[in-house]
Amino acid sequence: MEKELPCPQNKTNKMKNNAHINSFTFDEPVEFKGLKIYPVTIKEYFPFLFAVECLLVDKNSIPDSKIISMQYLDYIVYSANAENNHMEKLAGLLYLCLKEKIEDIQYKVDEKNQCTLTISGIDITSSDFEEMKEIILEQNLIELPDYTIQKEIRDKIEEGKRLRMKGNGRMASLEDQIISLSVSSGISLDEIYKMTYRKFSKALGRMDLLIHYKIFLQSSMSGMVEFKDKSFIKHWLTEIKSDNDSDMIELDVMKKKISFEDKK
């Protein structure tokens, strides 16, 4: 029996995502099984952040063999309840990313408890949804944990990130990040509001690299500061890599630093 999804109130692998690199680069919708998956804009970011939670559950860490063996779409439908709002969040996510009307999205579950979404007459199986999920996350720079790494190690990486953030101070709000990019770049607020979150986030990261690059380079050239390791000064156009490795390396160091500072 087909059912309508409720109205919202408010890495597949990297090789496959690389096939969409042109769309990601130029903020164009990704073509997928006759549908178009659009990147979210800054103005859509808060409802997106609420909705995308339904894709971020580490279901394989749940000690239930039935859940572990499920495809992710089947898990969303199976586990949905009033507390986690998985179905409401999935509905909101699809309307943000596919720009489809609510009556155009339905789902059905067969006798094997396998779910199929029907969007504007196009069937999306549980297997298809795995790829759709990866496209949406990559398109909007939502990074999933590397599930090939043991959960204990992933937890240590997350602890490292939390300690680093504590040592560096609280991250500015989205509003303050928008203002910072406008002030530092000269881009108007109205222009930033129209940006995709992907481009906004990357622009903010490059701005930070450029500022630090200028500071380090000028300090080095002035002769007042000498860097023993010359490779420390990275050009602001170098690749921005994931800092998971550095989070692991700095975990013990950051623990000591935070512990020391907390005693002051």
C-alpha cells in the first residue's frame, strides 16, 4: 500500500561522486535517474541541517543484526517514530534537494520490508537511495565518518575535534560567518544569501587560509620571525585536506593543553 510522506514543518563511494565533479564545481543540479538533485543555498541551510540528520545515523553501530543488514532507506522507514522524526526529515530533505511538491513523493514497503520511493513517477529503490544519499552529502559538504575505521578509533577522532574546538574557542554562528565573509571579501550580503552552502563554506575556508598565509609570509620576510620548518608556510591555494589524521595525532597534546588551561 502506497503512503504519502508527511509534510515537513519547518561515500555508494567517492569514485561515483567524482562522476558528478562538474555539477559540484559549478553548482549545477546532479542528474539522477531522471531527477535533478540541487545543492542547498545559504538561506536553506537551517532546514537542511535539521532534515539531513536522517542520513547521518551510524546504523551499523546499533547492536542489532537486522538493522546492520538493512539498506539505509529501509532503516529510515523501519526505525521512524515520533521521537526521531525520520520520515518528516526525509520528506523535508527531498523537497529541499529535489524541488518536488509533497504530493509527488510516496513510498511503499514490500513483503520483504524493502522500501521504494516514488518521486514524480520515478521509482527509487533502496539500492538507488544509497547513491542518492552520497550525492546529497557530498554536494553539500556533509562528511560522514569513515566506517572502515573501527568505532573506537572514530570516537577518538571526534574527541580530538572537540578538544581542538574547545582550545580554539567557540565557532562563530552562521550569521557571523556570513558577515565575516562579506566584510573580508567585499561580497554583498544579498549575493552571499544566494550562494550554495558548498561555495560559501569553501570561500570561508579559503579566506582563512589567505589571511594566515599573508601573516606568515610577511612575518617570515620581515626577518623578525624565523620558521625552522619552511614547509610550514603553505600557499593559500594548496589543497585543503581532511584533518582526521591531525586530530588523532594532537589528541594527547590537546588533552594536556585543555587540562592546563581549565585550572587557570
